[in-house]
Amino acid sequence: MDINQVLSEELKVQKWQVDAAVQLIDEGNTIPFISRYRKEVTGALNDEVLRNLHERLTYLRGLEERKETVLASIEEQGKLTEELKAKIVAAQTMVAVEDLYRPYKPKRKTRASVAKEKGLEPLANIIYLQMTNKPVEKEAEAYIDSEKGVETVEDAIAGAKDILAEAISDEADYRTRIRFLTEKEGNIVSEAKDEEAQSVYEMYYHFSETVKKIAGHRILALNRGEAEKILTVKIETPVEKILSYLEHEVIVRDNKYTNDILKDVVKDSYERLIAPSIEREIRTMLTEKAEEGAIAVFGKNLKQLLMQPPIAGKVVLGWDPAFRTGCKLAVVDETGKVLDTKVIFPTAPQNKVAEAKTELKKLIQKYHVSLISVGNGTASRESEQVIVDFIKESGLPVSYVIVNEAGASVYSASKLATEEFPNFDVGQRSAASIARRLQDPLAELVKIDPKSIGVGQYQHDMNQKKLDEALGGVVEDCVNSVGVDLNTASVPLLSYISGITKVIAKNIVVYRETNGAFQERKELLKVAKLGPKAYEQCAGFLRIRDGKNPLDATSVHPEAYDAAKALLEKTGQTLSDVGHAKLSLPKAGSKEMKALVEELGVGEMTLMDIAKELEKPSRDPRADMPAPILRSDVMNMEDLKPGMRLKGTVRNVIDFGIFVDIGVHQDGLVHISKITDRYIKHPLEVVSVGDIVEVEVLSVDLAKKRIQLTMRFS
């Protein structure tokens, strides 16, 4: 298999682009580095395409390795024919390879292997050839051997049938056809183990849907219901059609002595050996496909959340709501440094509202707080009411924002939080994290396991290794696209930078603490375990503000510094003009541009990137995202009436709809059918996490705490 050609066709990119990307990956370059600093080499393949390429490259290389193992195993057995070899070499999937290998795979003891040990294989061949001119019972008499455990004619025939059943089940062509028929015409069905039991799976108590059409989120829900022993799930197959197909393939002659026996063999082979195996394969395939879809959705949601614009230059009060243990407050300055912490008890059972408002006023006035960041967990609703009343009564110029606090408790109890805030309890750490989430969501959220951030569905039910890899890639892409300040970045933030491991990230922070702030990028080469390759991969993504070299504050890579200086000189400017340089490049692809590119020794795309950086260095890509809604009033669910129009923030996007925060404690659901007038396959075609959307209330169920919304207005 020409893997690169396959990748080119699958990804719909040129073969030379694939060749270049594969070579760069094999040389140890990271995806963010290739995407940002090797545009000419790959034809500007973006990080999403490169990640897909890397994933498929790994799979296809694994497939080729498996083929080699299988071929070697069959050859060792002396059973490898040219025809079989050609089929294995041409196989496009692991399933196809395993189907072809099945007859030759060393098996544990089976009914067929026991029958072969009893010497019944020749009898099985007589039946299979369908050429006998006497009853099979007569043929079987020759195989009675009490020493081998074949006491009767019936024993001999039963053993021969077992051998034939296994041989049929091992036939790759049969399995391929049966798998196709099952996928095309089969139904996934589920029943409740206890119909009276109330559960979230009630819609699946009598459920049936075709294998080819069932949605991924339903597969994951069925799997979970089955794992929790609430549902029984199986695939109903077109049995008659499959048996008819097998009989047609196996019974090639009309022989009155063997016809009925072979029909029994076909039925047994399918029901006992083929059907359970194919059902497992198809359910695994459906689960993997559903997981891939769910991981992709999770990744897109996570990216939107991480790329929310920071609210810079404000002193923020983080509020971690609670009932019995009180609400934890933390004031952080514009740089995220914690200035003060407090515990107040405005909620039940203490209800010390007046005292809480007094403490709140002191903190706000003392530190000039202009924004309160409130976690959306337990007691959030009650805390929000206290804050709104306080704003009205005090007249202070303060707004508040409800932030998604998912993962804050995980972070606050982590080793990392303990190292960062050794003298704080978990509540104080959580409040500080909630405040910082507003100031710089990316820098704060990278401290938390992406799975705990809560913008996916069924994340705990899927392949955790795949999920970790995919989400880790999303975080890596986000961190590198924004870049980090080398002199303030935390270990978790640094460890997502291209080429930097957790060990190197710690060494950078230790070096910084020992030697003071970095003055220039090349100083990184003095950091323990950070060699030339790691430096090449990371340098462009690390910024040094007010350092010795103004280019260190940009995303211009050190390898292109000479080109950047030469470009400035050509226009009568110097390094002191970085950040406000006036550059006018020739038209892309023009003769003048080609001459300039040749003169400066960099590619055209790289030159254009350099020019952008010299004019406006390190422009934050998060600036294009919608800013969070600042609130100063509150509504209750009881205030909502059908027909009301509101603005809200998309909190989560899942396969069947979106959840929108409209300012009441419960997020409302916009079903996929209510998002837009046109047909869409997935909500992500229209909206993303963090988007500000206008919605209309359809219905409110106070008992079940459910709000139905629409984005389609009449």
C-alpha cells in the first residue's frame, strides 16, 4: 500500500503535501510547529488537517505491520498461496485482514478442533463435497472409534458438522457479505430489564432503529444503559436472507444425503459462530464511530471554551457558591495575583445576608473590584440574587458574570493547586480559579484535565486514551495559536507549548525563579534538557515582553530574524519600529514578490506572516470571539413565559441540540430542529460554545426544571 497516496486521496490534498508532512512528522516536528512555521513545505496544511493526517498515518502504518505479521504466520504454517497473499496485501482495514487470517489463526480448543483430533475431518470433507452416493450414516460407520470417544454414528456426524460449521464461519467472503447485510438491514433493539423502573433510559425501554441510521449519541446512551444493567441491547438481523445466502454458497449440488445436514450446519455456523461475532464487531464499529463523533464535538466545544476572549485589565472577585460551608471569595488583581480571600454565609442555613453584603462592600471598595465572577454550581442561583440586590442597593459600578465552574473542584484539590496556593483551602483555591477563568480562560483551564471541563457528552464512557489524545491536541493547538508569555506562564501552560515536555516546563520555571526573567529567547538554551530541537519547536510560541530583542515579543521564529531585520532595513526602519512598522509587500505571486522572497531567503507565506507580526505583533486570535454577557440583574425560572425573547450564551453543544444560559439557574435546551430553518446534520454547523444567541421561550417545566427554547422565530 502506498500510504501517502491513500492519505492524499482521503484528505483531498496533493501527494507532495502529504510526503512533506509525513517527513516533518517523522523528523520529530510537532503539529503546531509544522502548521505555523513550515507553511511553504506543506502547502499551508492547517493543524486540523495535520492531526487527521497523523492519526490516519498511525493507523495505516499499524495496518501494514499487522499484514506483515499475518503473512509471516501463514507462511510459517506453509499455507500461504499467491492468491491469499494478494488479498491480504490489498486489504484496506484491520477487519478485512483479520477475516482473511481467521482460518489460520492459532485457536484455543473448540468443538471443531476436538472433532479433528478424533479423526473426523475426512468425514466432514465427504459431506462438504456433496458427492456421496450413500447415506452419510453409512459413511460415518467407518469413523466409529471408542478409544477416540466416537461411540456412535451420531457422534461421528455431529463432530463432522462441528468441523464444517467452523470452516464456514472462517470463510472471509461469507463474513464480508453477512456483515454487509447486517449493517444494511439490521436493527439495533433494546428492552428494559424492569419496565416499571424509572430511569433516564425510558425512551429506550422498547426501542428499535436501523443500524445504518442510528445516531452516535443513541449508541452511547444504549451502551451506558446496558452497562448499568437497565437495558438489554442486541442486533436483529435479516436471518432468512443470510441463511439463504449461506445455503446457496455451501450447497452447490443437489444431494439428498447431504442437503439437510448442510442446512443444519449452515444454521449452526451462523447462529453459534458468525452472528455473535459479527454483532460484536458491528457494535464495536458503531461505538468507535459514535466515540469519534462525540470526541470531535467535545474537541470543537473545548476549543471554543478555551478561546473565549480574556477580560483584561480588571480586578475580579471570584465567588465560589455553597450552602452549609459558606461562599468562598477571592479577589485577584489585573495579573491574576490573589490579593485577599474571605468566606461569607448569605445562603442557607445561616442566611447572614446583611453581614455578607457588608463584607462584599469592603472588598469591592478596598481593591476597586469592577467585576464579580460567579461559579454556576450549587447555590449559584441564591448567590446571584444576593449579588444583584447588593448592586442595586450599593450603587457601585460592578457587573457580574456567571462562569462555568466545571473542573474547578478537581483543580482546587489537585497537587498543582496545592503547590500554587499552599496556604489556601480548596474553597479559596476554587474561588481564585473562578476569578482567573474570566481574566484568561485559556491560562486557567489548561490546569484542569480537559475531560473535567464539562462541554461534552458521555465522555466517561468512551475510549479514554483516544479522548485524552484528541483533547490534548485541541489544548495544544489553542495554546500555541495564542502563544504564551515566557516570564509569567505556569508549568501547565508551558507544557502544552510545541516541543516542551512537563519536565522542561518545570525546568523553565525553576530557571526563571533562580535567574530572574528571561531577557531573550536564546537564553532558553541554558534551561536543563532543552536542546536545539526543542528550542526550534518552541521558540516562536514563547514571547518575551520588554526584552533585549523586540522580535522576541512577536511570533516571528528566531530562524527568520535575519529576514525580518532585512525587511525592516529595506523600508528604512529598525527593530525599534517592531509593533508599529509600516510595510507594503508586493502582490502575492507577483514578479516583485518572488524577487523579494529570493532576496530575503524565506518563503512567500512566511514573509507575509513576518510582515503582519512587525506591524501588529502577537495579535490575540481570541479577540474575534464573542465576549461574555455582563449582568446586573437576575431572573427566576418562574419569570419565564412562552414567547419571551432573550439573549443567552451557548454553554454546551451536543448531537441533538444546544444548552443556552439565559440568566436563570437552569440552562435551556434548543433542540436541533429548532436551531435554524434549514436542515442541519449537527448543531455545530450553526453555533459553537460561547456564542451569544437570541432565543425564544417555548415551554417551562418547573417540576422537572426543563426549559425548551427555539432560535426559529415566527
